[in-house]
Amino acid sequence: MNRPLLSFLSVYFISIIASAQDIPVRIHISNQKDQPVSYANLTVTKRNDSLQQLKQTADSTGMASFNLKKDEQYIIKFTAVGYVPFEKGITITGTQNQFRYVADNLSKKLEAVTVTSKKPLMRQEDDKTIVDPENLVASSTSGYEVIEKVPGIFIDQDGNIYLSSMTPATVYINGREMKMSAADIATILKSLPPNAIDKIEVMRTPSAKYDASGSGGVVNVILKKGIKIGKTGSVNAGMQQGVYGNQFAGLNLNNSNGEKNSFLNLNISHRNTYEVINTNRQFAADTILQQQSFTKYPGMTYFAGYGFAMPLSKKWETDFGTSISLNDFNNKAENNNVISKNSTSQTLSNSLNRVSNNGSSLNYRAGWSVKFKVDSQGSEWKQDLFYNYTGNKNKQVFSSEYFIPAIPSSGGDGSSDTKRHFAHYMSDLKLKLQNKITIETGLKSTLLNFRSVTEYFKEANSNRIKDPGRTNTFNYKENINSLYLQGSKTIGKDLIIKTGARLENTNMKGHQLIPSDTSFTIHRTDLFPYVYVSYPLIKIMSYQLRAYLVYRRTLARPAYEQLNPFPRYVDQYLSEVGNPSLRPQFTQNYEFNVSFEETPVLAVGFNDTKDIFTSVIYQADSSQSQAYRTVDNLGKNKEWYIRGLGALPPGRRYFFVLGAQYNHNFYDGLYESKPLSYTRSTWMLFTYHSLKLDKRSQVSLNGFVRFKGLLQFTEVNTFGALNFNINRKFLKDKLTVTLVANDIFFTNKYDFSIKQGTVNAYGLRENDTRRFGINMRYNFGMRKKEENKGMFDVDSPERSQ
């Protein structure tokens, strides 16, 4: 950020502080067990002027801050799900700036109690955006679809999630990084029942508390852990039909006896979809390869999850959660290949490849955490132990038929067995000190062990012999140890400064056993600083406008699949290989953003990335008929982005939000030993509408459009999707029926092209995205509640918690 802008902000902040006459007042809400009431809703009203209201949502420690006039009397109104609402009167004298209240739990006998709560779709909390997905759940069949519909999040057709940057984000589940590929993460999210997600945390520039491997930001999916009162549950079922159909059914049970909260989730789903990729690649000035690929992806997914949370004593509490998912698949692909001369349209070669993959993927996760409450100010010590196992088995049968020239068919088969063990231990300490100082520190150690065994055979002269070009066995081990320290302080009138650093030690070891030894070892230690500044600017009609400045250094580490040089067969003209010389990708991110009443409305950022990972295609021989796809450090990239979000006040019936994001990239590097520089820009628009037709019916509309831009080196044309759903409640509001229409105009597909070096290709990619369906959810043991709407809030179905 330049000096004039910093000077302007400094003068502006100082002038506001100098003219301030308000007194900062903190209100802390706890329950009868001296536990904080997180995210309670507090409204402060002047006793002699009820039109002057201030609204705040308490943070995770039950704390909310207000700036109030000295010698004035106010009324504090408190509401929170599971607690009895109350009103308290206070007088601001200047000698007392903290008030503590104890909230009473709702009695199980109070069936008719109406709880008023505020539930915004998106809200800003420090350096992260909190998304309440409840309104998105009704029209989704999996957790993956819920994330797809979050305004401002874009997921490409390979499962990569993008926030602000053109670099994919890192995905966490319950605060734990999965250390998996985008495809494997997508498989896990598709196995999650949609209403198992409690909230989604979006961190575009995560603090030093989080792993440095988040150069594209972090998406943290928080799963529900039970309920606050009594026993509840829901039965869910639905189907969506495109060219092929998806169906799902599930059961959720939640229980609380006042001390222990527990849950059980069961879900089964059948899915079927397709993918079309048509590619035209120039071999020479007058020769072109045309490939038409069609893949069908049928499969079954089974999911079960269980967990509980309970206090061990007044100071200690524990939390345990486990889940298992099984994915059975039987994919079939056909790829037609034609080589022809442009000038004469003469066909030089015509062949057809068929590939069948039949297998299963098993994923098991278990996490156990223990938290010690150090004091009543919010200080705590948390320890977390997590284990994740993934096992993939696949049997493949492939064949090639040759029409021009007419030669005998060829084929073969193969099997692969991969096992992945991942574990981490994490210990975090947060201390709330006097003078509005917070210190956070912690350590983390992760272990990853990956083993892959692949055997392939080919048919030659009616004999089945081992194919050494596709058979391999390798082991990969990774150990990352980290330590972080960060502190924050509130200065003057709510100016918050947070700074810290994270030290990470990386150890990687790869060992290929078959067909040859391609071992490598990596040891390195890196430091990643972090700075965060937050300040309230002005109030507009009693709503707070707040500004944030954030900086962090991050990296992206190459995975073993990107490092292993063994060639992996794609088709007879294309292979995939790893690059053992691939270096880590480092990014420095700067962002200035503004939130309005805890809702993010504007962000301007800059990413400076060196040794950027780029997916590239190189020619493998002089004939240019053979090519290989790999990942390389081709150069550096500077990226500017601006993101805006605006909304109309929803009142009681209608909510509207419209957002836009602009990315401008400057790339400078080498491709095939030749200079490569270019500038590209991309626009994305996203919108969300919600209209409450009556007390039981609601219509929602959401969508996005991405204008011509880049995905890595690939240029794509304009594409997007528009989704629509309408839900209606029946049977005393216990049954919710939702009619769904996704990608109504079938626009979520794109033409692509790549012209870099000697590679010149273009084509089309589409999936089975246009779907129409119906989802049903029946809640039992529910209690009625109503929504008290404010700016940027959304009417939504009742929570099952």
C-alpha cells in the first residue's frame, strides 16, 4: 500500500479518535455453568429514544462491544437459541465499562416459547467471513452442492475451490486440513449430507494460527455437533434428474440431556453424471488431432457419522467426532481419436479407446479434542488429535480399436491399490489479558504416509504380459512441524491490531520401488509473518461500517503426485508425469476490505506469487504426436483483485444480494525455454435472492456468471449457472418440500483454448449440470421459532438443533 494512502488512513483514524465522545462498553453473556453463550444477539436501545438502536452478535467467547454515550440510560435486550430472552437496564457512568449477565436455559417443558434470533447469510468476524448455509441446504443433495451455492465461491469442474485468487483454496473440515487432492476432497464433500454442515468459514487471508499452505485462502467446513435442547432429528430424501439422475436419503438424530450433546448421521446416495471433453490439438501446420471423450460416472455413496460433546468438569470439556464414507464407482469412458490434414481433410488415423474403471474409495475420520477454560475472560487451552485414512482400489480394463489404418485391436487391464494415513496433533493456547490484549500460541505436527501399488498387463499375440510402462510402486512420507505466535490489542476506540508469525519445518521423502528408484528428499524451514488491522469507520443509520487491513505470506507445497516422474497413461497421445524439481510456490497477499454491519461489502487485494505452479503440456517427440502433461514453476504472477457485495434491506419478505469480483493477472516467465509474458483479466458476477411468499413458502434464486478469463494457462469463454428453488412447509411446519432447478439454462460449460509455445489446442468441456428435482425434510422434536430480520438477514427454514 502506498504512503499517501497510509497517511490518509492514519489522519482519518486519529481525527475520529480525537473527536470521540463515546465510551467503549463490553457485555459478556454466560450460562449457568459459567460457559460463554456464543453468537448471542444483543440490542442496545436508548431508554428515552427507542429509535436509536445498536445491534451486535456476540463472538465465540460471548462478548460484544458497543460505544455508548456517558451519563445515558440504555436497555439491553438479549436473545439466543436455547436461552430465555431478557431485558436489562444500565446507566453509563464512565467508571464501569464491562457488564456481565447470566442467561437461563429454556426449560424442556416450555414447548410454546418463541425464540427470536438473528441469522445473517454472511457476516464478517475478525479476519474471516461466516456463512450460514441453512437456506442453501434445502436445494442441495450434498455438502459439495452447498459450497457451490455460497455467493462469491467458485468451484471448477476439477473440484478446485476459488475465493479471491486464481490459486485454489485449501479445504478444512472442523478446523483440520485434510491434506488431500482436490478430487479426493470433492469426493468427501459429495458424501456429506447437506444438513450436516453447521457453518462455513471463509478466510481469504488466514492468520498465523492456520497452516501456511493457504495461498488461495481457506474454506473451513464446520459440521453440526448436536443440539442445545432435548431430542430432535430429521428424515431427508430427494432426487434430481438431468441426463442422468441422482437420489439420496438420510437420517439425522440429535440428543442432549443438559450435560452431553450427541448426534448420529446416516446417509445413502446414488449418483450418475457425465463429462464431455472435445479437444482439437495442432500437430503441425497442416495436421490436427481431434479427440472426443465421453465419460459416464455412476456410483453409490454410503455415509455414517457420530459424535458427542460433554463437560468433564467445570473447567474441562471434550469433543469427539467420527465418520466413515464408502464410495463405489463404475466409470466408463470412450475416446475417439482422428488425425487429419487441414488442407485436404484427409483422415490419416482413426481409433477408438475404451476405458472402464470399477472400484471403491473408503474414507475414515476421527477427531478428539479437549479444551481447558483458563478463566472467565475467554482464555482457553485446546488440544486436538486427528486421524484420517483413505483407501482406494480400482480395476481398469482398456482397449483400442484401429479403423484407419486397419490394424489388430490392442488392450489390457490393470489394478491399483493406494493407502493413505494422515494424523496430526495440535495444541493451541489463547490468553485474554488486561488492557484488551490477547495472546495466541500453539504448535502442530502432522504425519502423512502414502503407499501406491499399481500393476498393469497388456495383450500381445493373445498373451497377457506385464506392462512395465504403467506398473509402479512407490512410498511417500511427509512430516510438517510448526509453531506460531500472534498477539492482538485493542487501542483507543476499538482499533484492533493483530500481528504474528508461523514457523514451519517441512520434511518430504519419496521412494519409488518399481520400475526404478526415483527417490528424493526435501528438508526446509520457512517463516510466515502476518499482520491484521481493524477499525470502525462510520455509522450509517446506526449500522457500523468497519475497515480491515491484512497481510500474510503463504506457500503451496507440491504433492507427491506432482513430484513423481513416473509417466501415467491418459490415452495413446497423452501422458501425465511428475516433476521432481518442482519448487514450493510462495505468495504474499495484501488486502483491504470493508464490512457493513458485519457483512463484507468491499475488498481490494494484491497477490505476489513466485515459482507459481502451472499445469502445462509439453511435446514428447519431434513428430508432436505424443505430448505429456505436467506441473512446472514457469515464472511469477502479480494479481490485483477487487470484490464488491451489495444488498437491499430484506424487511420481512424479500432479500437481495449482488456481488462482483474482478481479477487482473500479470504473468512473466519461461515456457519451453522461451520468454512468456501476458496480461489477462476475469470478471465474475454472483447473486442471491430470497422472497418469502407467505409464512410457509419461500422462493430462492442464486447464480453466477464468469466472463472470459483464465484457468491456469487455459483461456475459457463466458459461462455460469442460474439455480432456482421454492419450498413449502406442511404438517405444522415439520415437513419442508423443496422443488429444485439447477443450471436452468445449461450454461455451466465452456469452450477453452491454450496457445503456449508449440502447444496449440482448443475444445469444449461440459458436465451433467442442468438438473430438476425435489427434496423433502421432515423434522421431529422441533420447537417453533421466528426470525427477527435486520440488514442483510435471510428468512430460512428452521434449524434442527
